[in-house]
Amino acid sequence: MKGFRRELAALLTVCLCLLLSACQGNTRERGEEAGVSRSLLIGYDRFVTMADTSPCSAGNTAIIADIVKDYVPDMISVARRMDEPATVDGLEALIRDTFREAGPGDTSWLYISTHGIQWEEDGTSRMALLLSDGESEEELFPETLRQILDRIPGRKVVILDACHSGAVVPAFRGSAYQLLVSCAPEEDSFFWISPATDLYAETGNGYFTAALNTALRASSPEQLDPDGSGTVSARECAARIRAICGVSMAAGYPEDREKPLFHMNGETPHAVRELEFDPVIRNGDEVYLPFHFTVTEPVRLEYRMVTRKNGEWDFDGGTTKADDGRIGTRRGWLSPGEKKKTIRISADDTGEIVESLLIVISRDVSGRPSPEGSHVITAKALTDKGEEND
């Protein structure tokens, strides 16, 4: 009997452990105080009142899907939608369904890539995001999006790649929210498109989203995580994005360093790493922009110069030059190792333009392009003495 009791006690103990484990698993599945993350990534490329952006927003959502899988350790689901929903009611229903199991300890990630519009109404600046399927279209106001997300328990992360997206920040202040926006309230957010060739299909994405990807995958710990916490806050992330993408002022909220957004993931595969621009150097009448980076695998580099005319960047114009490196007979290719480059800039390059933008672009073996970094050169830098090169 004693042996039977011992066996029964052992059996009850095992059953109890299994029951507790099952209960904990159910709690995790329900999202109750489990600390899991879920994401909804929405891109709009087809519009009624604005120019289509295909395939840029589609490219953006693909990039963000990889980012949240790689840099958000507790991410358990990634949902993607393209050109839908085209109504505010439809968006509310989709958000409610996507995050229906969210609990107080969970995080719900929402990413939207679309056109942002801004206008004056009764002396007040207004801003909205466009929801469109190419046939119908509605405006989504920041206050409305806040009201929708307030109904979801737990922490919310909102990332927006849209013109004037910085205008949403006042609507999302509060301890439950973290934001990354692609530009300041009065600024545009820019996309790039590479046409189809025999080697690859037409590609494209936003400069901000590409810079976010480069910031996480190609930065040194000192560049991205200067406090050495092992995590990246919205403020740290936005600061690094601004260093990579010179066309707009990305911003993160809240602005303290303590609240983690992404987790450092060691070195991830990326051909060009730790690109950083150095101060402009003058040598007589010549002006030079030096920069340095590390190449981890053979890569082709190009340098594109874009000018700003009448307050707008002329991405349709500009000039592109291949790097003068060579691997064997392949021109423009760089072999692995630490690299230092210098671009010569003269008044002839900018003419009467106030600002120019240098964009460093890499291409893989298939020819697919990837913006690696950019730097704004002002007319003042071309005329001031600046740092002399001995």
C-alpha cells in the first residue's frame, strides 16, 4: 500500500505539473500578462487622389516584417495587408481582430506606409493618412487612430512612413505608446523605385524604412546603442536613422533612452556596415566629403547626387557614379575590408542650388539596389573655409 501511495503521489505530482504547464501555455496563447508581441503591417500603393507608389509600400512591409521577426524576441504573429482596408471602419475592425487576444502585458505593433496629407483649416494645420484601394479612399486622422488603439490592452508601438507623419505625435502622448515617424510635421517622406531589368523585378521602398533596416542591421553598437543597454529605444533608433537618411527628420517618442523598442541581435548579414560620414574638408577651392565603412562581402557601390530646387528634392534628376573600385575585371566592386572614401564636390556640382544630397547605394550580385546612407551638403559648406586639409 505504501508503494502504491508513493506511486500515486508521484503520479499526482506529474499530473499537477502538466496541468500548471498547460494553464501557463493557455495564458500565453490568450496573451494575458504573457509579454508577447503581435504586429499588423499595412501598405498602400494605389490611390485615388494621389500618385500611386507601387511597389514601394509593398517593399516597406516586407522589410518591416523581417525587422520585427529579427529584433523583437517575443513577436508571435506578423500580419500583412496591401491596399486594404480602404475605410476607417474597416481598419478599426482589422485592428480589433488582429489584436483580439492582446492582454495588459502584451505589445501590439502597427506599421502603416501610405501618403500623408496636410492642409490648413480655420487657421489650424490638419493632417491625415490616406487609406485607399485605388478605387475608394478615406482619410484617417491621428486622433481617430488613437481612439481605435486605445481599445487594445497593453503597450502599443506605431511606426509610420508617410509625409507629415510627425504631426501625429501630439495625439499619441502617454505611457502606453511608442512611436517612430519618418519625418517632421512639415516635411515630405520619400520613396525610391528601381526599374525592372532582366535580373530582378521592379523594386522600391521608403528611404525611412530602408534607413531603419540599415540602422538595425549595419550599425556598430556605438552608433545604435550608445548607452550599451543591449536594447534600442525610439530615441536612439530615430537618431541613427537621421544619420543615415538625410532627406527628412525621423523622430521617436518618448524621447527617453530607458524604454526599449528593439533588441540588439549581434551582427546580421549585410554587405556594407558601420557607414559614417566625416566632416567636410576644404583644400584650396576644392571641397571633399570623406566617409568610412566596412565591407563584409563583395559588393558594388554607386554614389548618387540629388539637388534641392525650390525647396524640393529633385529625385528624378541628379547624377549617379559608380565607385572606382575593381575586383578582377568587375568595375565598381569592392572587396571585403575596412574602406575610406572621399567624394569631391565643387560649386559646379550644385550650381545655384542651396543643398545637395549624396546617397550611397549598394547593389548585390543580382543588381538589386539598397540605400546605405545619405548626407546633405549645404551651399555654406561649399563656401565656408571649414576644416583645411594639410
